[in-house]
Amino acid sequence: MNLNQLSIPHVNGVALCDGTEALSVEELRQRACSELLRQAAIQAGLLPHADPVPSGGAMSEAASAAIEALLDRELLMPQPSEEACRRHHAAQIGRYAVGERVQVRHVLFAVTPGVDVNALRQRAEGCLLDVRCATPDGEDRFAVAAAATSNCPSGAEGGALGWLTSDDCAPEFARELFGKPEVGVLPRLVHSRFGLHVVEVLAREPGVVPAFETVKSAVAQALRQQTFTTALRQYLQLLAGQAQVGGVDLEASDTPLVQ
């Protein structure tokens, strides 16, 4: 069977879906990255060649354990020094504030199975430009846009999400909101597991910033996660360059497997 001719996404001839599944772009990328790692674990002798091909994106327990062992062996993970931790803490001090709250509203352009992501991005960017160009004393264009186009139930309330803490948000959404001074419509789209967001910060309540020693372990963990993300991305790029990958664009994936 020629998977390229059938337009079925695959990695080295292993299909990533059965042709009937409606996967989002990110779900397809996740499967491709997982399959690259599963095959690398087989080549490294950490997983039998008879390991079953994942079904519906679910791999065997043995494959999951083998991939973990592979990454432990292949990824260089130096421990962050105290100096590096102190620099990171000083540069990102707002990130470790306790009790910070933001009052937010948004317009959500949801990424759903089969959606044209490029067209969706164009719509979201058009909305962002429109609300940023609105005059302060004119129509509340943000509320109008949310009511007309948002894929979130909050659209009925003009996109209002109320007062949020970081614990109320998906981590990738929280990273764009907290520990920053911005108030007003953010000049960029915010990406999350739910899609693309046009976001307006209406107000902020600063939290209390604890001393470095109090959050030292959290700072070190954040730096280790950054190092792991970078190393994993580079390793996946290496594997992809050595593989025959069809039907999925891995170049556009910012954070594979580490959402």
C-alpha cells in the first residue's frame, strides 16, 4: 500500500490514523512525534519490533516506558545552577507572584477537527486588528465581536471571563496573562489547547512576590522544563530529518509532546 498516494499521514510507512478519524493539526503532530519516538526506541533496542502499532493514538505501556528510557538516555539535561535560577527569578519575578488576578475577556476561535487552521488564523488576526483599531468612545467592538464570532459560551456576555487566577487557566493561557504589566487588548493572538484567542485584560490585581529562597525549587523546575522542551524539540527535529514523514507538517509545531 502506498500511503503517500492515499494521502494518509504516516511516519516511515506507519499510518497515523485510519482515514476515518477527523484529527486537528496539533493532534496529528502529536501522533507523528510519538511515532517518531516509538520507532527510535525500537531502533535503540529498548522496545521489541513486534510492539503493536498505536491504535487511535494509544500506544502500548511498553512503548511509553521505552520512550521514557530513550529520552533519559538521549537528552542532555544539566541541572540549573543557583546563579541561573536567580537570574531567571529576577527576570520573571511576576511569574511567581501569589494571588495575582486579572480581569479578562476574550474571543475564541476554536481549533476543531477538520478546521482550516490557516483560514482560522486569518479570521482571528482580522478580529484582533478590528478590536485594536476601535475608538475608546465608540461602539464596544470587542463585545460585538465576541457575541458574533466567539466559540466560547462567554460570547453571550461580550467575552467576559471575569476575574481569573493562574489556577483558573490552562498553563499555556496563563503564561500569556500573568506576571506581565499589560492592560488592554493584547497585541498578539494567544494560543491554547482550545484554539486562538483575542484577549483583553481589563484590570490587574498584583499578587505578593515571595523571596527567592521560598520559590527556589519551583524556579529550578521551570528551568529544567525549559531545557527539556528545547532538547526534545531538537531531538525530534533530528529524528524527523532521518525519517520519511508524509501528510503532517512538523516544522510548524512549537512544542510537540510538551503541551
